[in-house]
Amino acid sequence: MLALPPPPATLPPPPPQKQTIPVSLDQIVISKQNENQPNQSKQAENKQIRSKEAEYQQNRAPNTPKSIIRKSRNPSTLLKPQPRRTNPIIWCSAILCLIFCLILIFFGVATLITFLVIKPRYPLFDIPNANLNAVYFDSPEYFNGDFTFLANFSNPNRKIDVRFEYLSVELFFSDRLIATQAIEPFTQRRGEKRLEAVHFISSLVFLPQNLSVELQKQVQSNKVSYNVRGTYKVKATLGLIRISYWLHSRCQLQMTGPPTGVLVARSCRTTRPCSRKT
């Protein structure tokens, strides 16, 4: 038997080809319209939301002007803050301070005018009479003495009363304190004068050798020099106005020798210190 030839090799079937369906231009346009449909639906929703907001604003404030409605629609614009009301306590404090300042100014101007019109003067201190009764030494450096004088206090003001609240008088020999005396307070009416007798007694007062020698020489020459210093606190009264101040008096006296020493010459002045005020 003859051998049969082998059967021909079978080839794999070709892959199925996709069938292309022709698409018309109308269908393409329709497909684009379908793609734009979501955007159109969103726009329609936004329009509905805006219309509802407008209706809500109109129903909420029907009398509100359109300009205010337009501003309220824009969320980016900020409302202007309303001005705060000032606390009434602050207003009361400001008014009280103003009244106080006006009162100070008024009294200051009134006081200035009063002083310019009245022209107040300080009280005066003078020594019209004095007697040197004794000067002797128990030892070369210890001094004893007896001295009296008449103090004249005068108020030269015509419309101001004064009161001497504190009075202290001191006796010096060449700037060395040898006696001191206090005077009782008193009041002086306008234009009034007052005489006060002051009695100094010096007992065993230490003097340096040079001063003791100088005093003995003055006694022998019948020419003794003393200094009287006074310190006073005065209160001046003019109606409701009261002013307190300090005064200092200085008197240089020249006496004849004891036991009948009399006043030969004097020089007195009264000043007001700037550093001591009350």
C-alpha cells in the first residue's frame, strides 16, 4: 500500500475584525450636546439657588434698599463696626476734672487780682528801746548778763489781719548765741501795733577767749554791740483766704556800757525766707 501524504497543516483562523459602523455628523453633534448637559444642569441649579436667596432677602427685609441687598449678596464685603458708646463713668470723671480745673483757675486769677489791688505787706519788727543792765564774768570764758528791750510788732496792711502763731527771739554777740526767749502768740488787726517787753538773762554762757576779750573791751569803751534775731510764723487772713508763711527779723543794736546802758543806734529789717514755707 502506498503511503498517503500527510494532511495539510491547518492555519489558525484570522482574528475577527471589528466592524466599523459609519457615524453621521448629526450623531457627533448630538454626542457633544450630551457632554455639555452636566454643565447646563449645574448652571440651572445655581440660578435656582440665587433666585431662592433673592426671595429670602426680599421676604426678610422688604423695605431694605437695593444697595443694601446687593452688598449683602457679596460675602467678601465686611460690615463697618458700629461706634461704641462711651462709659458714663468716664463722662462724669471728665466733667469733674473740668470743673476742678475751672475752680483752680478762678481762684488763682481772683487771688492774683486781690494781691495786685490790695498789695499786701509783711508785718514789721523794730526795737525802739533797750537797756543793758549787767555784763560780768565769773571766769575768763564764762559770761553773765542782763539785757531787756521793747519789741514793736506792727501790721502795715489796711485790709489784712495777721496772727503770730510762733515767735522766738535770740540774742547774739558777734554771731555767738548768748540768750533766747519765746513770746506768746497774738493777733494783730489791720494797721495795729503791739509792744512786747523781752527780758534776756545770760547765766554762765561759754564764750571763746577771743570773744570774751572783745566783749570786755567794748564794755570798757562804753560801746557794746548786740544782735537780735527773731523767727516768726505768721498767718494772714483776707476773707476766706488764709496764707501762712515764715518771717525772719535781724536787728543790730549799739548800747552804752552797763549798768545803765541805753540804746544808741539800731538797724532792723524783716525778710521772708524762700526755703521755709507752710
